[in-house]
Amino acid sequence: MTQEQINALQVAIENNFFMPNHSQLAKVLGYNGRMVFTRFLKAQINRNAFDRLWEKIKYSFDLNDAVMLYIPELWDLSEGMAQCVKKEQFVELVQYKHINEVPADLRVRLDALYKEDYLLYSYALALFYAKAADCNPNIMKGALALVEVIQQVDAVLFKQYPEEFSAHKVAMDLLTLVQEVSSPGWYNLMHAIGTIICYYTHPFYIDERIAKDYRSMPFGDDSYWIADGQLTVDDAQCTMWLLEPYDDDRGVFNVLKIEADLSQPVQDEQCTFQRWGFFKNEDSMRCAIPQGIKMLHSAYYAFEYDETTRTLCFELQKKRCSPSPIMLPTTLKMIDDDSPWMSWVQANQEDIMTIFQTRGIAAFGFVKTDIRVTDVAISRHVLVLHTKRVGEADARLYSLDMEQYPSLKKITPWDEVAVFRSQADGDLYAYWYMIGVSVKLVNL
């Protein structure tokens, strides 16, 4: 218990930073009543009780000490900004531009935050925007304030960064989640909006989030799973799941659910594309069905993995799920080479992978094309894609203006890129899928 910790917790509790009132916060933290906060504010709490309270808040809201200690600065700085800066100047702040309306003392503090950690800087902007827009999550009913701020911030930033497909998708996913699962309080608003800002302004932030939020799972490159009770071929049909790591087995998987029939080859209509993520700081997994910019039928499961038997056990977390969650068996077992179903998998391997790729591209609103990127040239202001259609000798060049699409400035010629056709407007797009950047193509 340090004086800095005491100051941070005092600001948080006095301003109902984590929940709209002390009673709700006590319930979240597992206290019988709000007396612990009253005693703390009256300086009547001992060191052990304070340390327990500090750790409970960190655990319940998935926070670290650094962010906790910055709460007073984030709160005070956003209050000061909301009094002298209009919300219409939000984009200039996001782009770290000088604004005359920001007093010198606030500018110095903003600069310090930006240099310390751009997520903390984004947190300050998130609180500022909500206050400037008069969206108080402790006053507005339910998640209305958070919904309103997500919609406004995403609309502003997507107009400024139209290439940031993944950032827009994250915002729409959060919009669905906060309406399905209660997310009150200033902290939830700050974290959600700050995350959206980082996705828009730092294209590689997605890699940081995956590394921070998800745990590595020892499943290998491609693994097939089946309900524990369907490991024999007594029944000619079963449901299986193909799990493919999204990127270097960091806990996020592209998944193909297959309704398999031993007597039939795999069919496209028997398959559904899903996305699974295994969280690092809690024994839970989220599965969802991507559809364009949205995630449909989201569900959370508590899980246990036994590496010896290669079994995954699931328990549905009803309070965190959408109204129509994806239902998984209570136990899945990895199919090995001795499984009677492996011969069916091997016989259909090529078609399965084709369907998997096609479904995965379609899940994010695109259709595969026969256009291949042969080279990428980058100058100070322009990125040029050299492409060829399969079977054609002539190359076709597409020029992308980096001023119009700021995120392109952080792309290198070696980053993987593909050309897809959009299901929404039928136009061709270059898609850097590892960082979620998508740009409409225009012929030179």
C-alpha cells in the first residue's frame, strides 16, 4: 500500500470509475456490502484489507498496476480537455496534431502520455470524447452511453481511416457485445473506446492484442476434433471441427465446423466457418461466426485441456453469451492417425481446405479472385501493386494514395497481401489480412 495507490483508488471510488455506484462494485468484487469503500474513504482500512481490495479490482477488470496508477491523471486530464476542447477536434487529437485550444499545461501532460504509452493516450481521448459528448455511463441507462460513444467514434474514425477494415470490424463486434453483456461504468467505456482508437491508428496493434489477450494452445498446425462419444464409426455421420491457428499458434483459431458423412464426400453446405479464441488471463474461450464486419452468435465457454488425452472440456458461460449462442459438446477429442474418421479426412483433405479458404474469405465479406500480387512498390506518397490474372501475361498496376489511406505508411513490400472482390459493392480490394487493412483498387 503506497500513497500513489491510495490516491489512485480514492479518485476511482469517489468518481464511481469502475461501476455506477458502490453497491454494484461491491457485488462485482464479491463483497457483502459497500462498507469497505466507506472505510477506505475515511482512511479506516488497514494495509491487508487495502491490498486485497486493490488486487480484487485488478483481477475483476483485468488491469495492471500501471493503468491503475494512471487513473487520476486520465480522469483529471480528460476533465480539463472537455472544458476547453470541442469533440469535433477529436480526430486532430487522435492524429496527435497541435490544437490551439489545448492549454500549454494540458499539452505537456498529453505529450507525456503519448510518449509513455499510446494506449494510455487513447484512454485519455476516450474519456475526453465521452465527456465532451455528454455521454455519462453512470447516468445513462444500461449500456446506452457506451453504445452511443462507440457508434460516434467509429463513424468518425472509419471516415478518416477507410482502409482499417479490422478496426471497423472490432468496433461493430464490441457494439454487439456491450448490448448483449452488461458493460457499465467509466472503465469499460474507456477501455472499449481506447482499444478502438488504437486499432484505427496503429495497424499492428492487432498483433499486440493477440499476444496480450490469448494463450498459446498446443494443437499443432491443423487439428481435427470430434465429440468424445462419436469416436467410432458405428454411426455413419458426425460433427467435426478443423482448427487452424490464425497466426503462429497464439490462441486464436480459424475453425471449420463440418457435418461429416462417411458415405459422402465433403460438401460446402455441410460446413460453417467460425473463429475461436482462448484467453490468457482466464480459463475461457470465445467462439463466434464472422459475417462481414459483425460477429454472429457469440458464445463463451469455460474450458479445460488435457494434453495427455488431447481432450477439450467445455462449460457454457450463459451470462456472457448472445441470445442464440453457438453450442459445443461438453467434450471434444482430437482425432489422431488411428481414428477411423482419419481416413475420411485424408480422402477429403484437398476439398476441405478449399472450402475452408473460401468460407474464411467469405466470412469477412470477400470473394476469392484469380488475381495474384506479383510485386509491391512503395514511394514516399504512393504504394503501387503489380498484379497478374492467372493465365494472362500482362501485368496490371494499381496505385494507392498514402495520404488518403494513412495506414499504408506502416506497410512494407514484404507484408502479405491478396486481391479479393467485395461482396458488398463488387469492387476489387487489396487486403493485408494479417493487419486487417483493406483498400479499394483503382487502375493506373
